[in-house]
Amino acid sequence: MKIYIETLGCSKNLVDSEIMTNLFTKNRHQIVLNPETADIIVVNTCGFIEDAKKESIDEIFNLAQLKEEGNCKKLIVTGCLSERYSEALAKEIPEVDAFLGTTTFQNIIKVVDQLLGDEKQFVEVGNIDEMIYDHANRELLTPSHFAYVKIAEGCDNKCTYCIIPKLRGKFRSRKMEDIVDEVKDLVSKGVREVILIAQDTARYGIDLYDSYKLAELLKRLGQIEDLKWIRIQYAYPDVIDESLINEIRDNDKVVKYLDIPIQHGNDEILKKMNRKITVSEIEDLIAKLRSKIEDIVIRTTLIVGFPGETEEQFNDLYKFVEKMAFDRLGVFAYSDEEDTPAYELQGKISQESKEERRKKIMMLQKDISEEKNQLKVDQVFEVLIEEKLQDENIYLGRTAYDSPEIDGIVYVHTDKVLEIGTFVDVTITGALEYDLLGDC
């Protein structure tokens, strides 16, 4: 059968789609890139916030039309939206033949066989706390030079705005040996950069080994010979300790880039969010990181418009961002999610006000980013080449200080022929708000 997989949401979802892709190809199905040619369509959905849910539902409806107009015989929905709303969706969208949850998608081959045997629509969601599948058995959907590596599943943090524990279950670390073996396998296939992901990478190992083991994992991965870059995403600030900071500093393969979700700059709001850290503790952590790790780039995410957020509390956040001058920053308008504690809070902020606050922070960050980028002009950076612009002597690449898709890029002008996936030295000649220009 010809299979098309549409992946929505985060990089953790992408890894799940890579596992499904491997299962399909192992069972002699063919993956296609055009849904109109597919016999079976799989939509791997996101259900994290309202915008993501809407995007997922819109995409399901769009692809459902191909059951009437195209080759599509069966439509399967997997992922977080399916885990959360499968029963309701089954009634609302009868065109969908099967709904699989966040731990049952590994049964995709059995499900396809059942559907082709004319089984009626069904839902299969399982134990969200189950630790499943071997991550090494996947086919990359990223460019061949980098890969996301999921080091843990689920979350125990219980932030009051977040539905993830009810979609992905409790925090479950993978065994360190399994992660190391997977990365060795990826590197043997040409991967040069691995991006470590989880709902909270800093807590890696606490459930398996009774202590935080991210620093030890970095040390083990740093010994893999042909691996070039190791990147850490989504490390909660409250458990970033001395050993992790020292390992990031001392390990040549760990890029000096850390993604730390902070969410706010006011202690009352942080407490309402059930974040286990204060503003002064965040400031101390950032100061320590910057003093101990030369040229570290810090990325963070914030939420504006949390229930009850006053103008004064928002101004505290604005001043905090101004003071901290983060290198990379993303802002979400609070999304009111049912079945979360924050959903029950009074003092909801209007969508218009939330969007105004979001834009105000992003305008501030734009100026911070442009100012920091200007300081890079005339410096030389190692750049990972990822794409060539058609009919131009310009390549697109990333420095070690930029994560794919969420951070900036470098426009590299050169008369040389550069190979995709290689690293070259680039002299920075110009700076934009988020991107850089350079010559090679």
C-alpha cells in the first residue's frame, strides 16, 4: 500500500512518525510524499494548545476529502489530539477509520491489516504511562545530517496550564545504554548533530537512577567519534545543577546553547503556574551560565495572558526580558485548556489583550536580537550547510547557536560548491533581526 504520513506539532511527534515510517517500510509498504496518491493516510496530530488543535482538526478534514476525491481508502489519526478527544472525534468525523493514542501508534501495522479486512471504525488508546518501542528502529524524516533523539517521555511537573501529562503520561526516562546505542547507529548513517528532546531534558534519569543523569549522558555521547554537535532542548531551570553546567562547558561536542523554558518574570504568576522557581533564582541561574560558559546562547519561552495577569505583572515580565536580554525567545498567548487547573482560575484575559502583550514582548526581543546579531559582524563562525538557493550562489546554514526551524539562519554567499550537511567557516558580513549574512 502507498502510505502518506502528515506530522503536526513538536519534534517529539516527528520521532513517533519516524517510527511509524520504519514500521511501514519494514512491512513492505511504500511511503509517498503526495497525499493524493496514497492508499492510506496517517495524520499524527498535536493537541497541546487551541491553535494546535484547530490546525490538526482542519488538516484531518482536508485529508478526509481525499477519501471521496482521491485514492485514499483508509484514514488513520494518531498522536495527542487522538489521545485526548478520540471518542468525540469518532462521532464528529466518521471519515476517519481509526484513532490511535500516544502509546498505541506502534500498533499501526496491525491496525492497517484490520482496516483492510473491512473492520469498522475503531479507537485504540492505551496506557499513557507505558514505555514503548525501540527508538533506534526509525527512518529519519529530517535531513540526513541531523536527528532528534527522544531521551524521555511524559512529564511529572504538573504546570497548571499544561495538558501534556494527561496526553503523554508520567515522566519515563529511556535507559542510557539504549540512547547511546541509538546515537551511535545514527552517526554511522551520517548524522552529525543530535538534538536531545523530552518534555524536560534536565530531569533525565531521575526515575531510573534516582538522580539526574543528563550530564553523564552528555559525557557518554561526547565519546562518539564522528558526532559533531550535541544540542539540548527544553531543560527546566529548577534542576539545572553544577554538574550539568560544567559538562556543557567542558564537553567540546555539546554546543554552547541551552533551551530553558522560563514562562514568566513575576513570582506570583510563576507560583500560579506551579513553576518551581522564583525570578531571582532564574536570574542567578542565567548569570551563572553566562559566567561559566563563554558565549553561551540561551533560548527561552514565555506565556503572556495567564489568568489574572495584571498590567503590573506583565510589566514585570517586560522588564525581566529587557534585563535578561535572552539570545532567543518565543512567546505564547495563554491557551485555556480544559482539564487543567488553570482552566478553573478566575480573571481570564481577552484574546485581544493577550495578543497585544505577546506582540509587545516580541517587538522588544526583535530589537535585542538585532543588537546581538550586529555584534557578530566581521566574526568567523562554523556553519552547517543545509540548503542551496536555486540559481544563486547562496546557501542556507546554521551556526551551533541556532536550532533548526525555530532559530535564525545564515545566508552564505560563495563561489564554491558546498556539500549539504558539511561544516564551513563563514565570515559574517551583515546582520538582520534574526538572521545573518556571510561569505565563504
